[in-house]
Amino acid sequence: MVEDGDLITEPDICSPLTVTAMPWTFSQRHPLDTNDFVSEAERRGCKLDLSTLRELYRHGLLAPFVVVRDSHCSDPIPLTEAEERRGWNSTRLGQLYGARAAGKLLDLSATPFNPRLPFDRTKADPRRWWNGLIYTWYQLAALPELLSLLEQRRYSLRGNVKRARVPDPNKYFVQHMARFWRVAVAATALEARYLPSLDPEWIQLSNTEIEDWERYRSNFDPVAMSELLGYPAAQIRQDADQLLLRARHIDPMGDEWSRLVRRAPASSHKGLKNAALSAMDLRVTAEILVRFYEDLASHGLAEPLPEIDPRSGWWFMHERLSFRRDTLDKNLMDLGISPHPRVVLAVEGDTEESHVPKILKLLEYSDAPELIRVLNLGGTKRDIQKLAVLAAAPLVSHKGVDGDREFWWLIKPPTCFMVAADPENFFAPNKVAETRNKAIEEIRKTLRDQKIKADDSEIQALLEIYTWNQSCYEFAHFSDDELADGIMAVHRTCDGWSRAELVAALAYWRNRKEDVKRVWESGKWDAQLGKPSGKWEYAVSKTKLAEALWPALERKIRVAITDEAEPFPEIVTVVQRAHHRAQTWRYRSFVLPAEPSDSTLQ
């Protein structure tokens, strides 16, 4: 038992005051006062009151994160300009920032138990009195550990005051709870960096603009943060594993529903309660720690996490929020729900098909097939009319009316069919409009077959066609030197050509607006004719060439990310457009506006 005057167990991590001094602390999840903490605990099936909070503090099991005092007790930390802009959106956050700036924050973890620390309001206190106690959201993750102890709670009266009492915890339990304190301190410090991007598919920010957060993220130094926190990678990994194990143990939803719930945006967690919500608390906290660990591993301070084999037996990392054993399609089919992609991105050939997933990963976009599905057209001679219908034609259930507006309810969300191809055959400059119009007409016909007349502007949004500014994808994205190096890396002989001859041949076919494959289809360079003739002994593999060219494309993308003056390569612009459209259509409900002159109301 921790008696009055004894020190609370001090975990091996930096002070909460150090964390609170960080400019972005509490920017995403506001601090909790005692009433907030009691309310959030009740949502998690844990009945607390102010007297019980005091008792848990007395035993060194759950202390307030920091205390706002009336007098000076710490070094003042001036507010940043950004904090002044966002800090007053929440009363408690504003009070916390104000106390920090005035040097009136107290760290209880490094001080003896204070029996006079006020939890309850007394009759002598003014009506708007506040006890000044601040908790962090990540302390809620410790609540499941306290349930069995709280079942043994008893109350007694001391005068007119009701006091809670729980049995004396043994030292092992106190040490066990110290792990959760350590995790809460670390997660509070790391929250601003990792919480907004915890959902793999999108970024969710509070109290700040995306540009400010992007600058913060780019300047974030995981190595310096680990040193400041006193939190080594091995301890991070161990703590994250234990949180994930505990989440699996208490989660009442079962594997199928749990996997589906983990895919939902964080805003949907408000619908959870009791053990399901506590399990999500644990997974959110663990995901923050694992992301931090991965950053440290990328800096050589830890062993990279092993690849997760979805077919293997259960492992801690299977419980991660970001782990996807199956596609959403599979998860929803397991529960009897049919999913559909928001964008089908059709590319002409193997090179583009190889590069698009790498671009998605480099841009930190999700490559989930339920968002974007990549389709290889296999050339520009393939008519896309039937593909457009299959991918993008809306499936309609029945008609609805909203005032004087009529619309059609959709069975599935809309899918945009995007095509990126070389400017030839069906996608030649003089044929693109015709190709698109025919595909749109096929979609209209499919709707007419359903006896649907829809607003044509909505149908037009279902199909987009992009063509490169040069004759083929390779010429549009790589120089002759880059292509020559790539070809020489994947072809055993290059038909005896020197690098100079290869560069000359590439320039020759580029100027004639031909495809890059003409290089190996036209064979050895003829010095007298000043052009190639014949064929190589075997063709260059487009798949292998794509792998060889990727480093050059990756460099261009990274330069464009860091230098606003540098344009993104064309394929990246297409991928960005596809991702934006997929995100826009991801979590919305859609209807198809009816054509104003439509009279098919029956």
C-alpha cells in the first residue's frame, strides 16, 4: 500500500510537464478534467466518482496527468502563435495553456501523495470552482485493469463526506499500472504526430490546418523524441505488444466484426461503448506506439517489424488498426455486404501497372482495392465501352423526391472509371472525344435499360480519360539517358549496341512519336542510314524495365514533394486525381439526380 506521504511509483519516462511543454500537446484530443474523465470512464463500463479517483491516486494506480495550481510551481512556457490561435477552442485546453504560460502546472508523478489535493468541491468553494486536475485520453486505456479492483470498492462516511476505499494493491499490480502510466505519457507526447494519420485511408485533424500539421510532421524527429521521452525502441515494442494482446482479450465483438470496425473512421468510435470501446482505446494507443517504433526502425535504432503473414496464426500485430488481413470486399462479404471500388484506374500496360502501387505508397496513399482498383488495358486498341459500363454504370434501386427535386437511390456508391493511356489508336488526339462519347452513351443505355433518366452532368463525371504529352508512357516520364540505363540493366545483350547507340535510337523514335518498344523491334543501329533496322534477338520485358525505371521516377516524385517549383510527373497527377476522387466518394451517401424532364415516376 502507498501510505500518505509516500512517493508514487515513477515510471522510467520523462515528466508530464515535459510533454505538456511540447507545442502540439493536446492539439488533437483536448485534456480531460475529472468530470470528463468520469463520463468517459462510464462509456467504457467503468463506474468512477471523484472519491474513487482520489483513492486510485492515493494508491499510485491512476494519478492526474498534471494539476493547474493557483500559485507559481514550475517554469513558465510561453504560448506559441499557433497555440494562441487554437488553444481557446476548449475551455480546459485554454486553462491548461494559460497555466503553463504562467508556470502554474504541477507534475504529481514526481511528488509525494498530497492528502489535501482537492478532488471534491466543498461548501466553501465558489460555484464556478474547478479542482484543476487534468487527465489525458490515453489514461482511459488503463481502466480495464482496474475493474476487478473496483468490484471490491467500499464506501464509508467521514462526517458528511462519502469516501471510497479499495483493497491495498500488491506491488506487482502497482508495477503493472506503471506501464500504463508510461504509455499514457508517451502517447500524449506522440499523439499530434501519429493520431491524425492513424486511419490508413485519410487524415483527420483537429484545431489546426493541414499545412501547419504537414510542416510539423516534416520537422518531427523520432530519434530526438525517443531521447527526450527516455523511451527506447525495445520498450516501445514491448508495451505495444501488451496493449494489443489486452485488446484482443477484452474485445467482445469477435474477429469478423472487430476487423470491420477497425476499418471505420475514428469518428465512428463514438458509437462504441464498454469493452468494445476500451479495446479500441488500446488499439489506438498501440498504433501510435507502433508507428513511432517503425519510424525509429527506419532510422536504424530498432529491428524492422517482420512482414505479417495473414495466413499465419495469431500474432500481436494482427490486432493493429492498420493491419488488413483481407480487403474490405472480403470483410464485408463475410458479413453479407457487397462492396464496390470508388475509382477504377485503367492504365495501358505493364509499366504503368507496376508503377501505380509504388506511387500510392510513396505518396502515403492507401492502395486498398476498395478505394482504387488498377486495371491493365493491355494496349490502346482495346475498346473501353463495355469496361466503362461494367466499372461505372450506376446501379439504381428506386426513385425519391425531395421537395421539387427528384433523384434515384443508388444500390452501390458511384465508381469513376479513369483511363490513362498513350495518345494512339482509340486514344489518339483526334479520337479521344469519340471514344469517350461512345463509352458515356453505353452508360446512358444501361440506365435506359433500367428505365432511368438521369442528369447528364452526373453521368459525365463517371468517366475521365488522360493521355500523355508524348507518344508513350516511357517517353513522357523518362529521358533518353534514363531509358537507356534501364534497358541495359534488364537486357542481356542489347543486341550489341553501345549506350550511345541506344540513346540515339531512343531519341530517333521519340522524335517520330513512336512507342519505346520500337527500339528493340527495329534492331541494330545502321550507321550509314542513321537509324535502326531489323529486330533484337529477344524483346525487352516491360515488367522488368518498369522495375529498373522506378528509382528514376521515385527521385522525381520526391523532388516534387519537397520543391513546389518542380511539377509532379504526369502519372502522379493522375494517381493524385484518382485518390482525391476516391476519398471524396468514400464515406458519403449518394443519389443520382433525375433528369429535369423525366416523367418516369411509375
